[in-house]
Amino acid sequence: MLIETPKRLHLGLIDPSASLGRRFGSLGVALEGGYRIRIVPHDKLEIRANEEDMRTIRFTIDRMNQEFLTGFNYLVEVENAIPRHIGLGSTTQLTLAVGLGIATLNGLKISVERLASLLGRGKNSGAGIYAFKYGGFLVDGGVGKGIPPLIIREEFPEEWGFLLVTPNVRRGLDEEEERPIMESVGGVSEIAEKISHRVVLGLLPALKERDISEFGKHLTQIQILVGKHFEKYQGGEFREDIKFVMEFLKENTYGYGQSSWGPTVYGLINREDYTTLKTKTQDFLKAHGIEAQVELGIPRNKGATTVEENTYILRLINKVAKS
């Protein structure tokens, strides 16, 4: 069985102060190019992945077995991976992919939300969970008694995209590093109110009307406001070591931001402009001695997909035959 996931761009947390009784509330969008994982029954447990992914896979297999007695005899091969801790939601996508694969192989009908809860996902944000399940643009309702509920899911315009820049600097915080921050961060209720206002009467109407300029304007302001919640933990509204790139995105895209703890930053663009913007970005980075990866973030308006192994092989054969 093959499982392909999105990767997740995190667009912000609304209310760490829990001023209305629910904490956080997240915004996100699913992008193409996530994990591609092959899981098949095997005579023993064999994992082909980098060390960090391997630990996550082992944890997931163990947790599934504790709950459902699904055993350990699997071959798990990561054929394409999301780099870990750069702001693209790698841990949630990998954990849910492996959990879903094992459930499917064992004939278990389990909702993505239950899987997420079982595997320890969604403690702060539901954006990655619902990107995995549905794709598109997503807003969750904050942490209450369990997994944050999905409040809004919209198709993201396919003619839009994101200029993604990941500078070669320190990685974002992992779960152990962020835990004390997320448990203690208070936020400011007035900032949360401003973010909420921009989401409801700015970002969402612009998305409905397919107005990229308005969407980008509100996205930028939301990101700046979100940064105020976390500025004492990252050195300002955005990370200090990526601010120079943010200035470039400010001047050359419709809206910009930092995904989660970074270091991946993004600018909202029309996809047809990507080639020109990529060259301009690379020239800027080279001129200022900044090493970074530049890529196009393509919206994905569907969640993770599963393909039975024999079906996948037939598709490959047909593809080769047609070429």
C-alpha cells in the first residue's frame, strides 16, 4: 500500500490567551509534495527511512499495536519525505500516514480524528490533521476537550501558490522544545480579537471572492499579529535569522509570513509568476550570501490518498506503456 500526504503551511494561531475559553485556533493550507510511504505486511519489522522518521514510525506502530493488536510485521519505506522541523508539518503527516496504513491493512475503520487523538496529534493545532484528511484551506476551532474541531474548509485557488524559501539556518523547535512554550504562552486577548476580525471579515471574504491582493494583505497582517503572541520566544514578530528574507517577500509577493517556528517562510503569488520570481529570489539570496532552498508551494485541495500496491504497479506499467 502506498500513502501520499500533503505538507502543511501554517498560517497562524489565533488566541493563545483562551480569552473565550478555547486556546489557539489555527489556520493552515495544504500543499502538494508531502510524504509518500509504502507499507506492506512483512515477516518482520523493517523500516527504510532516516533516523528521525524511523523513530516516529516505530512510535506509531507500537501505539497502534497497544490499542488494536496490529502487530509489528511490516515493511515501511519512506519514498518521499517532508524535511523535519522546518515548518511544514512533517510529524503529523508521517504519524497519520503510518497509522492509516496499518489500520487499512488490518481492516480497521478508524476516523482520522480518532487516529490523531490516539497518536498524540492536535494538542495545539488541528491544521495538520485536517490538511491530512481534506486538503485545502482550513480553520479549526481551538483546543477544548479534545481534537480541535474543523470550523472552515475551503478550496484554495489553484491559480494561486506560495513562493517557499527555507534558509539554511537552525531548524524550528521540535515538540519537546516547544512544549513548555505552548503550555505557558498567554497571548493578548486584544491581539486575538484583531486576528479574529481579520480572519472573518478580511481573509475569508477575499478567499471566497478570489481576490489575491486582499487575501495577501490580511494574511500579512494576521502573521504580524500572530508574531506578537510569540515575539519573546523568537526574537520578534518573525525569527531574527530570517527577517532579511521576509523583507524581500514583503516587496515581491501579495502577502508573506513564517510557517510555524520556521525557518520556512512564504510569499503568496500567482503560480504563473513563479519562474520569474524564483530567479529573482535566487539572485537576491546570492547577492546577500544567503543559502536557502526555493520552491513553489502548490495548493492541494484533497487530503492524503491511499493506493493498493497492485493498483499502483498497474498504473506505473500503463504510464510507461504510454510514454
